[in-house]
Amino acid sequence: MKLIFVYPIIESFILLDKEILSEKFEVIENTYDWEKKHKLPLHLVKQFFFLIKNIRKVDYILVSFGGYWSLLPTLLGYLFRKPALIIVHGTDCARFKEINYGNLREPILRAVLKVSYKFATRLLPVSKSLIYTKNTYFLNHKEIKQGIKHFFPKLKTQWTVISNAVDHSKWKIDSKNNRVHNRFITVMTHGQFNRKGGNLIIEAAIKCPQFEFVFIGIKKPNTINYIPKNVQFFGRMNANELMTYYNQSKYYLQLSNFEGFGVALCEAMLCGCIPIVSKVNDMPNIVKDTGYILEINDSDILCKLFDRVFLEENNELGQKARLNIMNNYSVMKRKNALFQALKDSKSDYNKK
């Protein structure tokens, strides 16, 4: 069978999906540099002719992320009676104006997403929170509602949650590495600093000089005037380098204000880090009883949580965290769920 796979960027989870799909399908890829807005008309024209050329000879269309690139695949899929599914990841389900995040903030893109989701055969969110969630973390228990069903309450398209997966054979605990017991590590890029709680971590680091804080994937932000001595910034790393840092750290921080899933969180847990996450989206469900949850976006409360975590010194949680990810977010589970969703989409199309 043949499948068109549309994606806007190359990320580790997209590469994994390509690998999974290639086991059962001849994958015909479609991707352009969609970040360059001035090239958007050209990309849409190129995509249109690409789809017209290939759509008759494929069995399915799978799109990763909703965006401008999902409009033509879903519309033409509908017209040519080809199941077109969209994997939604986070930014394509959000309008979080308080942190200037989410594709649904832009009126034109919001309209494009509404049409894409309407004509898609099925939506495949990586967490249930992308369909609907209430965020009580960011504004001290005040509700901020997010998710596709919140913004498009009349949408009738079927959806199935298929969680992201992380390969436990690649992300391992290295017993040769000695963990720094007072080190907290986090992974983010420059563009993610505010969304992933970078400012909160810096505030807590100033108040908690007894702990070390390591940022991976980002160099010192220009927006931060003062960086305490217990904070280190490192740029991007390859997987092996990152795994070494995971194994040298006792705790992993994911204090996002919005998080579609949390791939880096799962990587760190597979490497034996004890997770500390914000009460946001699906992260508490990922962590379960293998880590700690920050209820409110407050540096004083975070420092108290650090003290509690360090005082308890639960060495078994790291191994428990790894087993949790292996059991619930394996590549095999995602593979089986993806193939089943594609199979089911045949009947979904007939209902539309």
C-alpha cells in the first residue's frame, strides 16, 4: 500500500513515524519550508500539483500537525475519496494569548485549521488534552480552556488519542554515570523559553542556591539580565550527548505552561531521571506516581517542592519512571495504534 505523509518540520517524533509507516507502506513524503511565510503561496501551488499527481495512486494521506499544509490534503482527500488523517501535536490546538502561543491566535490560520479538521477523516491527537483541557496552573487556579473542542465545539470529526512514543532501546540508564544528586535538568529551545517555564526556573534558582540547574538546547537568553552561578546553559546536543546529561542528573524539570505531550520528558524518564512537571495538559498522567507535580506557577512553591523532593531522596523513582514509559509509551503501542487508525479511517470516510 502507498501513503502520502505530509509534515512541516523534521523532529525526532516525525522521523519515528516515518520509520513506523515504512514498515507497512510505501511512504511518499511531502514537505516544504513552511516557516517562510512569504513562500506560502508558492508552497501551496507546489503542494496542489504534487497531490494531483500522486493522490490517485495512494491508499491514505497522513498529515503531521495541522497548519496551512493540512488544508489541501484534507480537501482533496475528501474529493478523491482518500482517507486523510491529521496528527495534532499541541500548537495546532491552542490559542494561549497569555504566553503568545498557539496557531489558533491567527485568524486566517484558525480558519484554515477549522476547514482542515472538518474535512479530515479522523484526528489523531497525541494526548486527550488537545481535544479539551482546563489549565488551572498558569494563573493560580483561574481556568484557561484550550483544545480543539473548546475552539470548534460543533466539530463532528472523529478522533483517537495515539500517544507519542519514545524508543527505550535508544534511551537507557547508564549505571557507569554517577548522578549529581542536587542537579535539575531541562530541555528547551530559545523559542520555547517562556512556554516551558524558563523564567520560573531562573527565579527558583536564585532562591535555591543549593541546587544546580542545567538548560540543554538553549544558550543564555538575551532577555534575562541576571543568571545565578548555579545555572548553566548549553546549546543543542546530539542524542548521545543528551543521554549522558540525563544520566548525570537526578531530576528532570518540565514546567511548561502548555505542553502537547512531552517527548523530552519521556526521554529523561527512560534515562532514570525523576520527573517534576507542571499540572498542565497530559503531563501528570505521563508521570503518574513516578515523580512530582507543581500545582501552581509560583517560584516560592517550586522551591518548597525542591526541598521536599531532595529531602525524600527516593532513589527507586528513577527506575520506576523508566518502566512507566516503557509500559505505556512504547514504539510498538504507537505502531499498532497508527495502523489500526488508518484501517478504521476507511469506514470513517463512508460516514462523512
